Amino acid sequence: MPIEEYIKNGIRDSLKDRFKKRRGGFEIIVDILNAAMEGAKKTEIVYKANLNFKRAGNYLSYLEERQLIENMGDEYRTTEKGKEFLRDYQKMMERLE
């Protein structure tokens, strides 16, 4: 097999791996709620949850509407309802393993 085909196949395989490892919405929500557990500014959440600012803003609004996170001025904090969500998520993941 020529080197070009190896390279082409390698790129295709690495893209497949990347897409398999993509996080879904639940994983992103879990990352945000964990990042805000003790209170965190938006910038900290962006870095800890590995998101861009626009996407983080969309998720934060979504989580606020559902009372899973609260905005306390310049920082966000996971609510009791958000902590309950995290506990339930953890139980679900344990059962799937």
C-alpha cells in the first residue's frame, strides 16, 4: 500500500476516534455542574468544562432555567437540585458499567 493511502487511512481513523469520544449534552452538563460546585466564574467554567464562551453561556442559561445552577452576581453555583442531578447521573453511570 502506498504511503499516501496509509496517511489517508490514518487521518480517517483518527477522525472516527475523535467523533466517538465526543461528549454529549449530559456529559457537558455534568462537567459544568462539577465546575460550579463550590462557585465559579464563567471563565473558570469555560476552562474546566472545556467549552467556548458562547456554548457555555447557552448551557448556563439552560441550567439556570431548570434551577440546576444559580447566578450569584459574578459567579455560578450548583444548586441542591443540581447536586441531586449529579448524584442521579453517577448512579446511572454505575449501573451501566
